[in-house]
Amino acid sequence: MSGDSLAPGTLAIVIPVLNEAARLPATLARLTAEARAAEIVVVEIVVVDGGSEDDSVAIARGQGARVVFAARGRGSQLAAGIRATRAPWLLLLHADTVLAPGWGAVVARFIGSPEASERAGYFRFALAETAPWARRLMRVVAWRARALGLPYGDQGLVISRAFLSAIGGMADIPLMEDVDLARRIGRARLAALAADATTSAARYRRGWRRRSLRNLACLGLYCLGVPPSRIAALYDAGG
């Protein structure tokens, strides 16, 4: 598929997956429903599997996604998915993140804006949880994205293929690929999109303070120059 043969506003969605059979169906259902509503032209949904041992691959294929395979690690998987499609625009999304109804219209408006070719858009972080701690965490994430220019991967990212290529592409690293990319984009070139990206709260319910502190520790280690492979070992050890 050649990017030159596609309309300028077409979009490919890339989702890295590892054992996400429980959460992937809701994510894909919202994406395909929006595509059918013709709010935005979605060329294809590419699910990049990093070695799942559950039904993730079968679920993805059953819901019409194309499946490709890559070495485990979000950076590696996203890079493989990006290479697998040629649409002018990309939406990078986590498998446990469900976009709000109407996200297609929001993305269409962003893509259609004159400055979008050298910007990237991210969604509002939300958790599928109504407890006070979840609301506090959402406020912290909103501040981090706005003030520090560090939206994480669970907020999704809409970016043109040409702009991504111009800033060096997706880093083939096992973790911190979202921070690496956000830093290369730069705070001034990141745009908040007016739609929620609701992420499963299951991991946070096991201890939201501990998980938040671990995420902060990973960010600090990355900023100090610790290799992402060593950070990934720490992250995985935390469950």
C-alpha cells in the first residue's frame, strides 16, 4: 500500500498487544463503530502481537484487525506496526484504552487543521473508576501532559507519518517509548484533543499509589540515562 495513493486524511491505527484478550474487544469495538460512522477514514487497524499466550490474536482477527508480529516491547511493536501500513496519519493506541464516542470527529478536526502536519494530538486520560483516588490521578496526568509535555501512551497519540519520520520515527525500545517520542515532539507541538481515552483501572486497583510511584521512578531513571531495557525489568517485576 502506498501512502501517495491514499487520501491525505486517512488514518491507520496501531495497537501493541500482549495477553490483552480481556480488554482488547472493547477497544476494537469502539474503533470499528466509529469507522462505520464515517467520522473519519480509517484505512486499517493493525494489532501488533508481542507473543500473547491468550486469545488476543484470534480476537483481533475476529474483529477485522490485521495482525502482525514483533519482538515483545511497546516500542518494538509500535515500530513494526507503523512499518506495516502506509496511511498518511497514525493513531497509536494501547490495547486497554477505549476512546470516547465521537473521537473520530475530534481526530478529523485535528487532522484538518493547518498546523497539524507538525504537531501531535493526545486524548484526555481517564480511568474506568469513579473512586476519589482515580479522579486525583486523572488531574495529575492532565497537569503532567499540559505543563511538562509528557502524555503517556495510554492517552493515545495522533501524528502524521511525515512528521514522525522527520523527528526520527518510533524508537525500537521495550519501554519509555512514549516519553522518548513526546520529548522529541516537544511540548509546544503537542495538542490536547477534546475526547477521553479511558484506560482499564485493573492495574491501578492493585495499588494505585505503588503503581504511580513505580511509573515516576521509571521516568526518573530514564531521564538519568538508565537504558530502557533495565527500566523494563524493574517495571515487569512490579506486576
